[in-house]
Amino acid sequence: MNPYSVFCAGLVTLAVVQAQDGSHGHVKVGSPALQAQAETPEPTIKYIDFSKLTQAPSATVPRNVTKGTQRPDPRQEPPTPEPTPAPTPAPTPAPTPAPTPDPGPWVTKTIGHDEVKPFPQPEPVTISEKAGVKFKPQIQIRTGCVPYPAVNELGETSGGLQTSGSPRGGCRGSGHGSQVYGRSTWIEGVWAIMYSWYFPKDSPSSRMGHRHDWEHAI
């Protein structure tokens, strides 16, 4: 064989191998016989295959698959709503008491001086009340009227006596007993108690003096 022919065939073979390793856009060099022996790459598919969409569904694929929400079944009963609690009633306000009627102007009701009964002495509770009872004085009358109650527990007051007649006439006691009245308070840093007695009249002589008389001791 001609050595030159062998050398040319080697160059052609080397060129074909390099063309296969490079990009498919390169032009292959060689004889048509060598080009036919080279592998031709398959063209890229650039269309959508719709043939799979016309095939029957597979038996293994579930057909009744729930996707997303479904319409409620009209035969299904609606859920029972929770009972609404009854509102708490407002508390009933206390009834407004009826106003106390106006008693009107004070009208003095007087009775006979010998009809007035003394009201019982209350039981002392406070220190001042106990002191008032402890130091309550006694009085001795030698001439004139003796002490009488001035008012009873109903608020009826004594009518007193006229100054006519004897200074002692008609006022030596009614048999119901007398009454001693007392009040106490602070005066210039001193605790003072005042006791008083009521007399139907003060008449040193007939037609002299006055109706009603108050005497006191401190």
C-alpha cells in the first residue's frame, strides 16, 4: 500500500472523531461513506403530545376523588343552634317610701296642772347621763307651790294656775309625783349640769306674781 494513502486515511479518521465530540453544528469532514457510519442525533421533540388525553382512564386511578369543597347535602339536617341564655333582669329598685305628711303648725294642747303625769326616767347609758342621775338634787319647799310635771309623754303641757288666792292654794301636789329636768354641756372648759323644776304659779301674795314658774340649779 502506498504510505501516502495510509497517512491521508488516518487524518480523515481523526477529523471524524473530533467532529463527533464537538457540537452537532460543525460540518463533518470526510467521505460520504465515513459520514454515513457516524451516528446521527435524534431531533428534539418540539410539539405537544395529545395522544395521552384520548386514552381511557386507568382502572387504578380513583374516580370519585373529592377535590376542594362540596355542596352541602340538602337532605342533611342543619346543626342545632346553641340556646341563647336569657338576659339577666335588672335588679328591682327599692320602693320609694311615701313622704311623711306635714303635721302642720304646732298647736299647744294644755291640760290641768294636776292632770299632768310625769314620764318615767330613762335608764342612763352614757357617762353624762349617769353623772346627771348621780348628782340629781332634791328640793325642800316650805311655802308656796311644790314642783309639778310640766309635760307628759303625749306632749300635753300644764295649764298652770292663776295668782288669785293663797300662795299655796291648789298647788300642794297632785299625787302623780314631780319631775326634775336636766341638761349638760361644756362651758369654758367646764362640764356643767343644769337641773330645773316647774311650778304652776309664782305668787308671794294674792294677785301678785305670775302663772308658770321655772327654778333651776347648776
